[in-house]
Amino acid sequence: MEKPNLKGLYEKIHEKMQSDKKLKTIAISGLCLFIVLAAVMFVYSRSVLEVSVNGQTIGYVKNHEKFLEIKKGLKARFKDKLSADVQFVQEIKATPVRAFGHKLDLEDDIIEKLEKTLTCKLKAVAINIDGKEVAMVKDKATAEKVLDQVKQHYISQTPGELIKLEVAEKVKLVERYVYAKDIISAEAAVDLILKGGVETRTYEVVEGDSLWTISRRENIPLEELIKANPQLKSEHELAIGDIINLTEVKPLLNVSILKKVTYEESIPFETETIKDNSMWTWDQKVKQEGQKGVKEVTAEVLFANGIKVSEQVIGEKVIKEPVKRIVAKGTKAEVAFRGNGRFAWPIVGTITSPYGYRGREFHSGIDIAQSKGAPVRASNSGTVTFAGWRGGYGNLVIINHGGGIETYYAHNSAITVSVGQKVEKGQQIAKVGSTGRSTGNHVHFEIRINGSPVNPLNYL
């Protein structure tokens, strides 16, 4: 048998092995190239979200879920800082872009950048009165507190037990987002509603008016009334027909309060006059001092914005009865007569008012009542130094008797002598009347020594 050719066989096996090795290398290289190409294609084709505000890029996030988490975290930060729900003024955009060349940002970094970039509005509550928004406060609880404090202001300002409270206007609380600067405190809102606006109207001055009486009647502080009328020349003098500006505060809420009020009221005393024949007609004496009584009054009182509008009395109870004042009035009259003194009576009649003090007023002569037209005679001889009208004396005659002595005859209806005329004792010089400051027909008779009045009864 032929021997196998081992050398050739070995060479063939070696050649095959070398060929398989080359193929394996080529295959591995191709696989690596494919993997690299696939990785490049994956990276290049993958997208991320570009976060921006008003065209300004803030950063990049992985996907929409991450973007929503960031927005939620951002709102939580604003809410913690401002103690209110917020609404962003600018729109936050999330735009898909290829991831190649863009680095993803950390969540906290993006939130911090957005916090610096964004402007926000706060959720607040508007107090709406009759369709008009009057104040913006931070929340519903604050708004309700404001309205309650306005009502409490008027309740505490008025006396009595509350029966009913009504607000004339329709009030609504409306939630909306506003800038922080538009929100005011509860105290400021209460003040705004109570003070409201200022209304000006005019008033024409009538007889008896003064700024003080107008101020009281219109319930406007006097200083405010003076300030509203700079055109007045003097605050102490008003002329009939002057036009006065009346300015008053008009609250935004009109609150009516009905209260049960109990108060004490004085009861006036009566005066009884009794006659006393032991006293002269010009004398009177208080026998018993009067005392006012006291009664307790219960009433239902209606107040409008703290000002009393009406009252209905529902009950009265006398606590203390009044004590009557009793006055004794004299009936004893002194009749003038002609005596033998140095001076004669100017007329015969009843003395209705003596010489001396009448209350706080000093009476410098005596009054002798007589009918109108009765003759008035000279008390002594002398010269007429005055015959005419003199103020409260009315028609007056003065006679000079020498030695510094003069006599006065006042309130005459007519004068029958003239200045410079010499008269005799008992001569008619005038007629009884009631001219000047006088009540009833009588002669006011005085005797004066060196200009000072003396009691005529000591010289007649």
C-alpha cells in the first residue's frame, strides 16, 4: 500500500485554518463597526425637551414627565414663599430638540433659573359691593373677617342690645389671580369700606344759623365744615343766603342696626304759686324747692351707619317722682299818698315795684301804677333839665331842685313841659304811659342826690 502524504495533508489543514481566521477577523470587525454605527445613530436621533420662557432658554430636561415635575416643584416653592397659590404671567415652553450636543440640567438648577425669570400672580379674593370691586384681600377668610369688622364697628359704636342688622348692598366674594401689589391688609380694607368716598352738597343759610348749629344738625365735624368753606370771611359770622358746602363721608357699605336701648330720662317738676297777704306784691318766696323726677325708658332705636335715625318707645317706668316747686307771692300793696315830707308823691297809685334789687337787676326807683293819661306832677319845685326820649326810660322828664337833687319821671305817654321851664311843686309835667322798657301803665319815679339814686320812700 502507498503511504499517505502527511506533509501535504498538514499544509492543506494549515491553509484552511488561516483562511477561517481571516474570515473571523473580518466578521468581528464588521460587527464592531455596526455597533458603533448603531450607537451613533441612536445618540443622534434621540430627543430631549428644551425649557424656555419668552424665547430665553432655561435648560434641558429628559422628557415631559420630568418637565411636569419641575413645574410642580416650582409652584410649591412659590406657594411656600408667598403663602398663596400662584399663576405664572409668562408661559413656560417645553420644545423637543435632538439630544446631540445638549447636556441635561439638574432639576434644582432649572427651578432656580425659572424662579429668577418668572413673574407670578397670587390667588386672592375680591370684595365686590353692588357689582363694583372695592378691595382685594389674600383669601376668603380675610374677606369675611373684613365684612364682620365693618359690622362690629357700627355695633360697638351704638348703645343697646342688638335686635337686627341689615346691609343694604349686595356683597359677593370673587376669587381671582392678581399681582401682589394689588392685595391689601384686612385693616386697610375695613378702613376703605368705612370711609368710602366724600360727597359734597350745598346748603343755603337761613336766620338763626351758625356753623356750629349746622355742624350739629348735619352731623359733620365743625373743623371739617370750616375746611370745606374757605370762601367764608369769618367762621363766626354767616349772612342769610350764604351758600355753605357740606362734605360728608359716604361709606361703601350702608349698615342698618335695630337695637333695644334702655336709658334714664328726667321728669320736669311743676311750679305752684300760692298767695301770701303778709308779703308785699313785689315780694315772692320759694316755700319748697322743686326736684326733677327720673324715669327709665325702653325703646327700639334704629341706627344707620352709627347715626340715630328713629326711636320707638316700648316702655316707661318711673324711678323717682318729681317734687313740686311751691312759690309764695305777696298780695299786700302799699298805696302812695300825699304826706307832709319835703317831696310830694308824683301820682296816687299802687307801688308795683320797689327800690332795690329785683333778682340780679337793680331797680333805681319805684314804680307807681295808674291808668294811661293820668296827670304826673312835679314832686318839688325846680327847673326842667331834660324832657324827651331816653332809651329804656321812654319819655322822660328830669327836674333839678338845686343842692345836687334831681327827680326822674319815666315811661310817660306825653310830656307837658319843656327844657329850661321852671315848675312848681304839684304842677302837671306829663301824662302816665308805658313807653320805653315798660310793662303796663305806670310812673317810674327816682330821686337822685349828686347823680346817685336813693330810696324815694325815705324822702316822700
